[in-house]
Amino acid sequence: MPGAVGAATHGARRPGADERCDEAVDPPDDPEAVRDAKGWLSARMPPGRRYRETLHQASFSNMFDLDLARAAPSFDKLWRDVGSLIGAAG
């Protein structure tokens, strides 16, 4: 599901020097084609910075758009599969 990350963070702001979000990030044309999500995110960070999960994941997660992510077939499949598991457990 690496491609779902790019789609679901459409309009997200990239962390700057203070690690807050300050500049818009546009999604890739084909989110399903992204095979290195961390590299994709790092390429969109301010110059000299790279995406680091421990610093940035919470910020990007807060902006994650589940509806937009579900437009990516791989994320939608995960969504459906998890829903089936939850339904079977309940």
C-alpha cells in the first residue's frame, strides 16, 4: 500500500525546520505505482531533510484522508479485509 500514502496526504503540508507542516504536498499521478513511500516522502521534504518516521509519521497520520486513500485499490482491499476480520470477530 505505499501508493495510498501519497494519495491520502493530498494537500498535506510537509514538515519544515520546526517539524511542523508548512508547505503543500501534491499526490503522485498514480499512487499505486509508488514503491518507495519513504523515499517519495523524503523527496518532498525541505532541502537537506528526509522523512523520518519518528518525527513525521504522527503529523502525516493526523492529515491522512481515509476516503481519499480508499480510492487506491490496494488500500481499499486492506480496508475491506480488516472490516471482514472485525466482523468475524464480533
